[in-house]
Amino acid sequence: MSEAAARTALAAGSPDDKRARLARLLRQCQSDHTSEAYPLSHVQQGLWLIHQRDPGSPAWNEPAVLQLAQVLDLTALARALNQLMDRHPILRTTYALSGQTAVQQARAGQPLPLAMIDAAAWSDEQVDADLDDQIQQPIDLARGPVFRARVLRRGPAGDVLLLVAHHIAIDGLSYLTVVNELFALYLAARDGRDAALPPATSYHEYVRWQRDLLTSPAGQLSQAYWREQLRPAGAAAGRSAGTTPRPAGCRPRILLRAGRAAAGCGEAAGPVPRDHAVYRLADGLPDAAASQQRRR
């Protein structure tokens, strides 16, 4: 959309109408921008190469398990999930070769399927088995989706929400942002209002920043320094950096327990083992319970 057309679209109407139109225009501009194919970051290149060697492996699946003491509004949750992907197009991005170069491209207009399973009669062991099975399902980077969601409905006691994304799109710390924004969007959708979230930074901009940095004189000096520092270790190991497969059993998991689904800041709940990332929702609500570490 041209600048003149955008100004015309925002000119008339009440302040609320103008804010709503501005939000739509921003989403449209972001969609137009992220629909273009663009290069991978350096970390993504390594993960993409590993995926080509073993595309059926779930080793780089990143799960988050949220145990909630309430029954979720599935319509509001589905809307929130799709709004989340609009804010972060990396969650709806696929990866392919363009000539000899791997590129990524956000896929617009593809709503995220939300599976809901009636698990009211399941034991805890059955719930764990289902979660493990879903976590182990491979993710196709070329076709997508690289992000998926599943709700286990355990009756009036509450729901279990499973989120799984490929590490090429998200890491453990990013999950804190994703989960907190998801529930801010969920509560807003449930209550029929707009979520007051700041504009999100696109991964496209990060890739551009990284490439500009690494091609600058300072970046060239930094690369030369680290190549020299890491050369003995790389030569002794007989492999190139960034292509080491993740060892079995080292998949981080995020377990969040909260009395209510709510927005808030995630914080680490003390020291945790390497294969677990345990957080709690620090939302200030009186019925929010601290996270509990669960070995899986």
C-alpha cells in the first residue's frame, strides 16, 4: 500500500476506528514484507543442513507443556494462535532451496490447525505418553507447519496445552515471549478486546542486521579472530562447527503451571538439569502456582 493510500485510510473516523484501521494496515504491511523469500541466519543454515541429513528426526523439536487449571475457550485460543503467528511470521515460515541457497518465506493465509483431544478419562501416564508421542512427530521444514498446538481436555480440572516448534524458528528463551504473548492475545480474544502488545520485531530484520554486521570491517575482523581461536578444536574433532547433531535426550522442555492462563513474565524456577527448562508464569495473580519440575 502506498503512503498516500495509507494516509487516506486513516483520515476519517473516530479515534477507535483509526486505531483499528492502523492495526490492520500494520499487519498488512508486515504481511507484504514477510511474504518475500530471504536468506537464513547463520544458525538457521546449520540447522537446515542437519535437517537435510535426517529430515525425519524430532531431535530439534522444541516443546512447551502448559498445565492450566481452567478449561480453555478454544475459539479464543485459535484466534490468539493465529494472531501470534501474524505477529511473528517466523512461526509460519517454510524453508527451501532457491538455486544453491537455502531461503525462508513466511506463508500467509494458512491458519494453524488446533487439535482438541478429550482426555478426561486418561491417567497421567496416558497423558504423558500422548505428549511424548506428539513431541516426537517430525516437522517438515519445506512444507510446514513449523509450529503446532494441541489441547488435551482433562475435564473441569483444566486443560493441557502442548506447543511444538522447530528450533530453526524458536528457542527456549523465545518461548517465554511466545507464551506470554499467546495468553495476552487469548485473554483479549476471550474478553472481546484488543491486546495491548508492543510492535514485534521481525526475524527478517534480524537476518539483515546480522548480514550487515558480518560483512562490515568490524564483522570481518571478528570472524577472522574466532576462526583462529576455534581452528584447533575444530581440526581435532574432525568436523565443522554448527553441524553437530543434538544428542539424544538433550531436548529442552518447558513446563508451565498456572492457576489461570494469563499474560506475565516468565522466570526461571531455580537451577534445572540440561534437558529441562522449567519456568513459571509470574503474572501476579493470587491463584498462580509456582512451576514444578517434572522429569519426562
